[in-house]
Amino acid sequence: MRIAVISVLALAASPAPRALAQNARKLDEVQLDFDPAKPEPIVGWWSNGRELLHLAPNGAYRMWVSQDRFKYPLEVGAWRRENYAFFDLEPYRAKPGTRIRVNMQKDAGTTELVRDGLADFRWSAMPPHIVADDMLGAWVAPTEQLLVFENGRYEWRRTAPASGITEHSGAWNTENDVLVLAPDSPAIDNQRLRLVKEQAGEFALETANGRLMHPPEAPKPEPSAAPGLRAPGTGSGAAPAAPAAVPAAPVAPPEASTPPAPAKPVKDG
């Protein structure tokens, strides 16, 4: 009797081989959205058509309430990846310890980020193209030249005639299709330049004195001084290349400090 009871308990504790095989098949049929062994990259630009999110390689993030990355961001903070399916956002201006969970999911094979209260985000290698992108770079006119940098700075120089204010620099902003230059010097008024499109498809900046155009095949410049932190313009976490520069106007050589001595007359004989 004791042996029979032990045999029954052993059979009850051990599932039938057929049940084990069925369970194994069910596990094999489970399809995961992501491969835990190969986490998908998340660094880059994420947009839902309204908000814009940038995840930098150094663990920082910024989010805007528009597609304009040159405006002041709504959120600035750090992101931390917990596993292959979700990560946390930690805003700097929130209560210490605040974490916002962001999940990853697949929609028709496309990876999306899901954050509560917002439409789903989709990744792109570059930030969305906006009007401000067409204002970047080097601009020239017969009497002036302008450099508009992606880091929010500009440099302006008068090339001819060299009178009055010959150069200034500062920060720039946009108001729809208008580029607003705000000089660092309070003695210089803000300037407004409207972006227009020529019949040939080229862009121009229209001012009260005329139009500035992009020079052909201009080299890329670097700002003369490192500006303070402004809205980022980074692709894949790195700041994009600076806009194209214009060769400086030729400078006349300096005058001699002392005039040359007059030649001595030659005596005959």
C-alpha cells in the first residue's frame, strides 16, 4: 500500500512528456517585439509631429513642444536605459528622484516610443527640417556679409564702404520666416531679415538695403568665440557642422609709419 501511494505521488509531481512538449512549442511561438540580446539604439531624434525629443550619447536629453530645436526646450535632463524595452527620463527641473517611464514598442515593424499623455514618437537620423534650417550658413551682398551658425550665434561684417558700424555679433532667433539678429552690444538695435525664395529656387535674406544670397561653394566657418549654451542642434548627439563661411574682404596694406627720404639730386661733372 505504501509503495502504491509513493508511485501515485511521483506521477502527480512529474508532468507527462506530452505536456512538456506542448509547453515548449508554445514558448517557441511567442514573438517578442525586440531581441533582448540586441537592444535597439535609441540615441538620436524622436518626433511625434508636435513634440521633439533628442537623446544624446552622453545620457542627456532635451524635449521641445514644437519641431524647432532652436527654441528653448520644455524639458532638459538625463535619460537612463533600464533594459531593451524601456528607459527613464529624469528632468533636471523636477523634484529630485522624478522619473518618467518611456516604453518602446513596434507598430507595423516600426519602433515607437510611448510616453503617457503624448502621441507616440518615431526615430529619425536627422532632426525635422524647419524654416530656420534655410537661414543657416553664409550670406553675402555687395556691401556686407553674414554668418548664421547652428549654435544660435551670428557674425555680421560690413565689406564696403568701411564706415559707421563695421561689424557685430550676437544671438539669432526666428519669428516664422523672419530672422532676428540680437547684437551683444546694447548700442546696436536688433535687425530683422525676411527669408524669401527666388524664382530659381534659391533662398535670399531680404533687408531694407537689398538682399543677401548664399555664396557659391563657400568653405565652412567656425565661430570666432565659443557662445554660451543655447538650444542644441545636434544630430545623433553631436553638434552638426557649422555653416559655410565667406572669405573676408581684402584689406588694404597699412601705410608706412615714416615717409621715404627724398632722393638726392645728382650733380653734373
